[in-house]
Amino acid sequence: MEVNLIGSAVTVRAFLPALLLTRGYYLQVTASGIAVSRPADS
């Protein structure tokens, strides 16, 4: 989960100057299922 969080922050930091110049936006889509534990398969 840490890799997803840090990777997202690094990506935003890399593209932020270009997004500000072009008045673009950053849409982040994540999987929320990773944060929920589920029982092991039988």
C-alpha cells in the first residue's frame, strides 16, 4: 500500500508544472479493495 501512495505522490509532483501551465487535471483511480481484509480462500 505504501508503494501506491508514494508512487502517486511522485507522479503528481512530476506532472504538476505541466498541468498548471495547461490548466489540466490529474485524475487518480485506485482500488479500494486493498485496504479491506478478506477471509482466506478455503
